[in-house]
Amino acid sequence: MKKRKIIMTGGGSAGHVTPNLALVPKLIELGYEIQYIGTKDGIERSIIKNANIKYNAISSGKLRRYFDIKNFTDPFKVLKGVVEAIRIIKKEKPNVVFSKGGFVSVPVVIAAHFCRVPAIAHESDMTPGLANRLAAPYCTKVCVTFPESIQHIKGNKAVLTGTPIRRELLNGKKIIGIKLCKFSDLSKPILFVIGGSLGAKVINDTIRSCLDLLLRHYNVIHICGKGNLDVALNNKEGYAEFEYVNEELPHLMNAADFVISRAGANVIFELLTLRKPNILIPLSKKSSRGDQILNAASFEKNGYSLVIEEENLNDQLIINSLEKLSTDKKIYIDAMTNSPIKNGVDNIIDIIVKYSTDN
């Protein structure tokens, strides 16, 4: 039997890459040869190379919702990326292309369409991002995470699958997480704070502003983003600060009793899967298209999360919200335990297999 081949794509942030990695172990088990198409200097390159997956680089312009002089030149980069992706696809002859979004995915999905290779996309957020909106007409199917998302995908292409969760996240060890942080007072619960792969200044600043008060009641793990470490806090008892974590993340998340996070779809579904009582601080509409606000509202409505709007964030609100989260901890855990939303790996793999077999 001829070995099936898949080309994966997605980039611009870790959130457009790590869900692809969640599918890799199952694809390998099924005998797929896996390659990746990304940009020459995007975050996806180092992540994919560390996973020992063959990486193909193409040109790609950034997709912007605001005026920038580069908006006049970047379309030509996208066209160049399409040509480069067509060349790669014709050479490698994949059975299927899988896209996780981000600006690099658009030329790859368009190229797959021209090469008559089925393209499956995945949208994590409730409403499609710009890249997936542009790519959707060229896709065979679009996997979605929220039931509400189906209405936003035209052409009967949407399939409700949930979002893929990495195996290693489910296998994290609390004791390893505690050792990584060198916490000495284990009588205090652990608060895990993360603002996304690039960090979040408003969250970092607020946590540091009320850190002494937090440390009276919690051990604190703080993922602050690249270049955002505060060396003055290095030796603070009960406080562990990291720029970015990869292999350590499953252990740190499993060590956590409570979590403060942005509301990107990947991380909130990881929190749901791990049943971690959480406070979500979605990115405001001033600096986003509002997808995190919708994600957070859905989780709050279903009883999985407590939400603080970024504009209202302050020290006292953090403290009060954590007190409420602690008091109602069992209520949040029970709601997450009873959630009908499950790990989407198997559902997405079924779609990939169906269309790569038909091809």
C-alpha cells in the first residue's frame, strides 16, 4: 500500500502551530509522511524543526486590518508564495493539505486548490480569522471548534470537530512542575499566569503590581513572554517566572490549581480539558478583531470560566476574582467535567483520512 502524505501549514503565532503538532502522533500511527510549509522566519519554523518534521519555506505577506504602506506590496509576496507552494505540492504530491490558519496558510491552501489536492482547514475561534476567511473558498472542509461557528462558514463546508489537544499536555506531572519552580511552601495553591506565546504587558504589569499580596495566598507561576522577564523578581520566594516554555508546559499546567489567561481558543480548550478553574482576560477590541471576547463569553456562559475585561483590569479586581474562583472551585470543575466538548484530535483525523483516501 502506498504511504499517504500530508502537508501541514499555519503560522504567525504558536497558536497556529501547536494544534498541528497535536495531530502528528496519530498521523504517524496511521502511516502518514508529514511535511510542513511555513515562512522563512516565522515562529513556526523553529517549533516544527524541533519536532523533526521536514520544513518547506515560502514567501508570504502579512494580512492587516489597518492601513500600512506594505498593504500595497504584500499581495505580491502572497502571489509569490502561491507559486512557491504550487511548486512544493507538485513535487511532494501530498494526498491532503491541513491548514491551521495564520497568514502563511493562505497561499498554501490556494496552491492546493490549483493542484487539485483536498485542503482541510481548522478554525479555533468562534468567528473565522482573516486568513481562514480568505482561504475558506479554496478549502474542501473547514473544521470548527464552537457550534456557533458553523453559520459563519459558507458552502456547507463546516464540520464541528472541537480543537486538538496535545497528548503530552494530558500527561504532565504535577510533581515535576513543582520541582521546576522550586516552590518550598507546598501548603499554598499554585496560580498559573499566562498571556500567550508573546506575553501580555497589561497582565504582566497587573500581576507584578499585586504580587506581594498574591504570594501571601498562592505560589505563582508566571509565563511573561519573550523579553519580558523582571530580573528584580528572580529570588522572590514562591514566584517562578519564565519567558516561554515548551516541554515544561504540560508539567506547569498540571501543577496549577488556578489559572489566569488570555482567551485564545487553544489555551481555553486546554484549560477545559484539564479542568482548571480559570480567569480569562480576553484581548480587547482595541488591539484585536474581538475573537477572544467571544470565546471568553461562551466559556463564561457555560460556567467554565470567570471573565475580566481588559479595560477593567486592576489589582483589586484580580484579588477579588481569585477569591470568588477559589470559593466556587467545585462549581467550575463540575461544569467543565460535564462539558460535551471533547478533544478534537480523533474527529479531525477522521476528516483528514476521509479526504486523503478519496484523493
